Amino acid sequence: MRETNRRIHVLQQSSPRVSVQKACFVLDAIRGKSVTEALGILAYNPRYASSVIEKLLKSAVANAENNNGMDASKLFVEECYANCAPTIKRFHPRAQGRAYHILKRCSHITVVLNEK
């Protein structure tokens, strides 16, 4: 069995109030990019999910530097994905005593950083 010196840093944010589909639009734009390029994309992206992912990415870079001793200038986004989290269920009152379901979807966002 061959051992490698490959160092990666994984950071996950649990249950931000953004749906998986909306988060994936932003995550697809930064996958495989360097960290500086990804932060530039996120800074000018008008979607709400980009602000959430930008915070997550900055935190992941800081943790990779301090905890794992990685060089921030060499880091890139190796993987990033969003999975479903528990859905918040609400009811909206309607006419004649009826109620409609409102599903407020959440997601678990994961970012994996690696050095080039």
C-alpha cells in the first residue's frame, strides 16, 4: 500500500438557510479554482449563497493556515458540494380554514482545500 504526503483541509457548515439547488449554482463557479480567484468570484456574485460560501471559504483558509500549516497562496478548492439538511416546516393560513405548507430548505455546505 502506497502512502502519500497529501494534505487536505475539509470544512463543513451545517444548516445555513439556503437551498441545495441555489448553493450549487455558486459552488459550481468556484470548483477547481485557486482560493484568491474563488474569493474574487464570490465577492461579485449577486446571489445570497455567495456571501455564505465566502464566509465559509475564508474560515477554511484561515484554519488551513493555522491548524495544518498550509500556505494560503498555494491553496485551491479541490471539492465543494452541498447536501440536504433538515427542512424547516411552516404553515400559511388560507381561505376557509385551510393551510398551505411552506418548506424552508436548508443545506450542509462542504469545502475541501488542497495545496498545488
